Amino acid sequence: MLISRKDITMPKQKPDANSVLKPLALALCLSVSGFALSTGNAQAAAQVGTSAAVRGDVFVRGGTAGEQHRAAVSDSIHLDDQIVTRQESALQILLLDRSVFTVGENCNLVIDRFIYDPDTGAGEMAAQVAQGVFRFMSGQIGGNNPTAVSIETPSAMLGTRGTFIEAIVGEDAAALADQMGLAYTSTCGTSQAGFYILRGPGLNTNSLESTGVVDVTSTGGSATISEANYAVFVPCPGAEPIGPFPVPDNVLEFLNFFLRSAPNGPSTNPVNVNTPGGEFSGQSLFNGVLLDPPPAPPQGQFDPNTPMMYYPPIFSS
Amino acid sequence: MNHAFVFSARIMLATMLGFAVTLCAPGVRNAAAEEILYAQILNQPDNLELNLAFAKQEIDAGRLEQGAAALERLLLVEPNWDTVRLYYAMVLYRLNDLAGAERELLILRGRPLSAAHEAEVARYLALVQTGQNDLRFMAQFSVGASVADNPAFASSSAFGLTGGVLAPITTQRNTDAAITSSVRLRGEYSLGTGTGDNLFADMQGWLNKQFDVDEADYLTGSVRAGGTFYLGDMSLTPSGTYNAYVLDDDFYVQSYGGGLRSQVTINPMLTVFGEGKGVWQDFQSTTLSPIGGARDGWLFTAGGGITLRPAEWHTISAEAYYLNKSADNDAFSYEGARLTIRDMILMSLGQYQTAEETVWFIDYEDPDVRVSPTIVREDERYRARLAYGLPLSTAFGFFGTTLPDAVGSVNFQVGGQYYAQDSNLPNFESDNWSGDVSFTKRVDF
């Protein structure tokens, strides 16, 4: 059963989330089960998310027909779509469960499993990243069940909890490891190496977000990162993960360059907002300096141990 | 004396006071604006105004990651939107992605910003850079004053016992003011394990100098050093402690020992902990207290509690400890319990209010023959405290005045406290009302 976004009529009033998401979630369940039962062309191209921001040359190759088109903002992203970015390009995908994938240049990504119930937030998600730079921020599925989200790269499987992670997959990862002088043995060349970094939330977050944890598992072993801005490097499939260690500056610069924007002209303020940063971000809530209460008196401090203090002299000891 | 009833009534009173202040607190619970649905963002991911409002909505709701993703999306579309880059940097700071926050703040340092935004960039850049050091320090210095109606805790009873004989007590309640000061220095060293493990040393000192009632003067200092080690959602903190207490210029007591605290994060809103500690207390004779070494002995405390954060701005904690003191003279050995409830509410612009209530139940082992050869002392001690504080920048901001950050970040606090002791021996019944003000400055380096 195929259900496309065109078939869902948006009400004239503000849309109710469930009226949009629920049929899509149902479609996903049907399409996935359909895929599980059939081996032919019965796989449905169910939507898993939307292209939220596009920069440069980003292509989406979709469905069994393998048709490729240039990605544009507000395009639907479907199950098993292959997302490919070229040089100096980036894409942010919003998934239906509020997960966010941001991919940088020369990235190859497929979301090959996505089941989501918007009422309960339960579901499953699996993605494969063959190469490139990406950031993943977990949403409802991972928030409700960390084991339900997995990202597979050539060298490792990533399991996340309430976190945002960044990764570099491929030759760039090996080059960065060499640049930082990391000692490792590679039996597979450099094209399948992976750098995996936990960005947050860190242990000292002042929010109610769960602190982030990422498990990096290969057939050679596993490593867990639970401190923000620590990294694990896996040189090859089957190699033991190296780390965690503090993410080196060269890796940070690489990630910043390909996953984050930088100003390229004069300052703008399209919506004319000038709220102080502390107020907008909520940080000002935490800017008071609480003082501990005075210490309680120790034992006996105020006991009348010297009777002449409190009694007439005839009763003094 | 019905301890349970009195304790319950006091808990209810403190809780009611806390909630009453909470309800009057401005800017905490505003009526919710019309909610922007995620489906709207899916439909219009490039609508700048909608996504900015969605980012604010998500941040206000505590969903910082969603807020960060929305701000990031805006910057992909409008990379020169410096105001949004500042907001993004500060959300990353709140998420403790200090490297991410630093990157954005360094970019902003070279951009044309308003004076207020420039000051925020400078302030938070200093915080994120020191926060990323393996070895970090925090220093806090406070100075203030207090007024108390019975600082020396003179007995409130007209008669007391001495050697078992009832006699008039010529107790004097003297209202007096005091200068107060405190310092704190904490150092933390990250072990680089990738799990947050660290070593720490924490030093605190308190000074209370009365104008007239010298017997209530005290100077106390403590040092605690140890480490925190994380095993998944559980942390273990073994530590050693040393404390010294000087009473009216006489060295009164020092204690040294150690303990172990275990904490488990059930979810971001609920934490539970258990703790055990043992310290050797070494008392000295003083002009006010000749008992001295008869009080020497081990004090063991064991207990636990929970911390509940129903909202980002609201923290409630409750703890209960068993106390066991074994002194050289059993007249000073005791068993008991200490129960504490704390409520902290953060309001806008760094304002906060705290309410705390502690009850001690202390049952001694043997009679103190100097007071009564037959009656074994039983005490119930009670402390209730309310405090309100805010940064000076907020206080002066109410009057339209902007302070430089070095002054504006100083915190002003006003507090009130009631301390009472009930006992089966009238000698030891007393209470004390006090109020205090303080100015506190914190520096991270």
C-alpha cells in the first residue's frame, strides 16, 4: 500500500501533529512489513523525513528504480533513499521522530529502517553511512529506547542514547589519525576508517536532557564514550576501537568546516531579533551564585558546659 | 514531646512558605504561547521566523537539542546571522559542548555586535575556555552581615538542672549583629577516561565575627579531597575530609576521616544517592567549654536521599541520615537521625530562592552527671532557612542601570533562619532567629 505526502490533506487551521504523522507512521509500518514479506518491487517509498536545509550539490537517489534528483528544501526523504553530497555541500534532514541528520560533503547515507509511532514515541531506526562527515542528533525513538537506534559505518556500529554525535568515515578519518600521530594498524587500507565523537549533552549540562552516551562496536571490540568531546577511532572493520581520547583540534576543525556554517559576508538580522543570548538560551536562569547555608554548630558549642555562664555563682562547679 | 507531630508541622509550614513564595515569584510560570508543532517545521523548514520561534519554544520546554538543531538550520540558511549564532553558542554551552560553543564564540568575537552581545561573547568565551582545561578551578568569596536575637543560644528556660538540682537560669538573650565571610576554592582534574572521571579538592571556610556576643564568634574551615568515578549511570565518590572549628579564638574541635558516596541517575529528573562517612572528632578544652577530650570519638553517618527536578528551574531534594557518635565519655555519645528537605527555584535573570529544613533527633547514651545523674538527654534540633538571591546586574537592571560584568556578576543574597533546640533537659532548650545579607563573587579559572 503506497501513501505519498500528496495524499495527506493539510487542514486550513493549524495542523494537528497526529493527523500528519500518524498516517505516515502507519504507512511506514505497512511498507516495512511489506518489504519484509516480499522480495520484488512491492517496497513502498514511505517518507521518513524532510530536507530542512540544503547547501551546494546534494542528490537523492530513491527507491528501487534508483532515480536521482537534486535535493531541495522541503523535499521528502524516503526509506532507502540514498543521499549523496558532493564537494562543499551539506544537507540537514529532519526525521519524523525529531531526529536530525546533518551530512557534510562527499557523504553517502541511507536510512534503511524507520518505524515510528508518534503517539508513544516508540519505534526503530537504522541508517548506513558508507563515507563522509555527518552529525546525528537523536529524537523520540532514541529517547524512548536507546537500543532502537543504530548507525552502521564500514568499521563500526554506533549505538546512541540521548545524544548528538559526529563522525568522519573514510580516508579523511585515516588522514586525520595520521596527522595527530595516532598509532594503529590497518589491514584494509584507509577507506573504511572511522572517527566517532560524542558532542553532548555533556555531564555538566544544566538541562533536563539525558547526558549523551555512544557505544562504538566493531567485531574487534567496543568502546563507550560518555564524556562530551571525546572520540574513538576504528581503523578497519574488525579492528579494536582505539579510545576514548579527547577529540584533537585537527578533527574538530575538520568537523566544523564541513558540518557547520561560517559567516561569508556582512552581519544580517532578517527577523530583527536582539534578545540577549542569556535570555534566549535560558542560560540566564542559571547565572545566580548560590551560597551554602552557614554550617550547623558542632556538638556542644552551645551547651552550657561552664555553669557560671548561666547560673548564679553558688552553683558553679 | 511528640517529635513526629512537631516535625511534620514544621515540614508543612516550610513547604507552604516555599510554595507561597514560588507562586509569587515573577517570570517563572507564564501562560504557554500558542505551540508550534513539529509538523509545521516539517512543512516549512526554511521559514526563518517560524524556525526561530520554534527554537525558542523548544529551549523553553527544555528540549535543548531540538533548539540547537533549529538554530543550526537557520545558520545553514543565513550564515551571517550573528545574533542567532550567539544563541546557538549559548545553547551548546548549556549542553556542555564546550568545544562547539567556543568555535561559535570565537567567530563572533570578530563580528559587529551590540555592546550587550559583545559582553556575553566575552563572558562565555572565558567560561568555555577554562571549562575545557583538564585542571580547572572555581573560587567563590562572600562577605556580608547578620543579625540574630540569640546568637549564643542562651537557654530559653527559666530553670535548669545542675547536678540534678533545679536552679534558676540567669540566661541572657542578647540580640547582636555580626560580620560574616566565606571562601571556597575547588579544583578538579579530568582523568581523560572519556567517562567524566575526575579528581577534586574542595576547601571551604566560614567566619562569623560578632560585635558583642563573643562566645558566638567562630571560624571554621574544611578540606575534602577525592575522586568521582562513573560506571554508566552510577557514580562513586570516595573522599577524605578534614575540618577545624575555632570558637571565640579558641581551637575547639578538629575532625578527620573519609567517606563514600554513590549516586545513580535514574533519569534527568531523578537522582538517588547513598552515602557513608566516618570522622574522628578531636575536641579541645576552651574557656567556654572545659569538657574537651571527653567528647573525642568517632562519628559515623550513613544515609541517602533523592533529588527531583520536575523542571529545569526547580530542584527538590530530601535526605535522611543515621548518626552514631561514640565518645570517650558516654555522656557525649549519641545515636540519632538527621532529615533534610531542600527546595530551590530558579527564576528569570539569575534570581533564585531556596527553602531548607533540617531536623536532628539526638538521643544520648548516658546521663551527664554535671547536669543530672539520672536523666539521659534527648534533643530535637530544628533549622529552617529561606533565602533569595540575584546578580547585581539584575538588581540594577530593574532600575535601568547597566553594570560592568565584573560587578554585575556579583550575587546579592538575603536570607532568614530559625534555629531551635528542644530537649528533655531545660538547660538545652533554646532558639534563635537570624537574618543575613551577603555579596558573593565567583571566578572560574
